[in-house]
Amino acid sequence: MFAAALSSLALNKLVAQSAPQGAPNRLLSRPGAMPAAMLPPGLHPLGLRTDRDALLYVPEASAKLEKAPLVISLHGASGKADRGINLLRAESDKHGFLLLAPDTSRGTWDIINGRGGPDAKFIDSSLARVFAQARVDPARIAMAGISDGGTTALSLGLANGDLFNAVLAFSPGFIVDLPRAGKPPVFISHGTLDTILPIDETSRRIVPALKREGYKVTYREFEGPHTLPPDVGAEAMQWYMDLRA
């Protein structure tokens, strides 16, 4: 669930928050030479930190792929990396994409307070480790997240649109105002009964703003609370898998 710290933000600041301009939230890691083989199926801690590490899930279905799509899945506030895995694990099993779930250092993403940098650096280090160990399709890397993970996915994803070929945000709160690169397509979902991040103050503002800026946005409203229903998650990931570079 979304932490009380975010709910204290003024609603009129939900669509765009100011943040320091420059490089702290740029992701620099890119796939290089392909590893000789794909990691074996299963859940792999990356070993970057002793606590609040990143997890990589390799589904059985990825074994048939020469190189696999990669989706970064960001948990909500008070969550941990396993929640990022569980959010999209069934879809990973179905479609064969690798699922990377980094963890925050303090339980919520630092960028939601209008700053950021340390969490982005950890995500970047996680990507570098995955690129060194798994056969990732460089043209099919996506950023996704729920709640403040959705806010972070939108903010970092659009700031690094030269890396990501899609950005998916489930029940996001706002977009941090960072310099942007590229223009990836965006999928956003939100529940009409959301009392944590009310839809009228969040996605119903975010979506028109992105469209005015020239982004291609697929938007899915559903009758429900602050969550990602399985059918909406399935729709989102089918949308992603149908994209072609």
C-alpha cells in the first residue's frame, strides 16, 4: 500500500514534481556482449547488498528464447523486491520475459520526494549485473511499477526512454519533472475506487498531459481499489509483448 508520506503531498502537485536537473537519475548500463548461456530458471538474488537486494526471476519459458525481453518491476511503498516479482510473475511465466525487481534502501523510492539518485544508481547496478549474466534483448527492455513504484517507473522510465521500449505504471501518483530522453509508449491503469491515490487527481491528469506531450498512451480504468487486478495485469503485459521495436 501507499505510504502516508506520499499521501501528505498536495494534490495539485501530483502530476509533476520538481527535481534536481542533471545526471543523478540517468541509467547508464546497457547490454554488451551476450553471455554464453541464459541463467537457469528460478529466482536469483543479485548479491549487490546484504539487505534489500535485487531479485531476478528467470521463467522456464525464457529457455526457448535466444535472448529474452526484460521487465523491471518496482514495488510499492513499504514493500520489498519480492512484491515486485509477485506483481508480474504469472505473466513472466506465460510470456517468457525476465523479471528484475530491485529493492529500495528504505522501503520507498527516493524520487517520490522530488529528489532521487541513490535508488536510480542501485537500479543501474542491478541492470549491469543482469546484462552480464543473462541474454537480454536490448530492444525489449521495459520499466514497470505499482503505486509509488508506478510513479517511479513513469519518472525514471521517461527520463531514460532511450533505454526502455515501454513504460508501464499501475495506479501511479504523479511524474517527477526530469529531463527526458526518447519517447517510449506508455501503459497506465488505475482503479476508479482508489482511495489511496484518487484517480481524478492522478491518472486522469497524467494521461491527458502525456498525450499533449506527444506520448502514445494506452489507458485502462477498472472498477476497483488501489491494486492491479490479474486481468488488467494480463492485458498490460500482452500489450507489452505485442510491441515491436
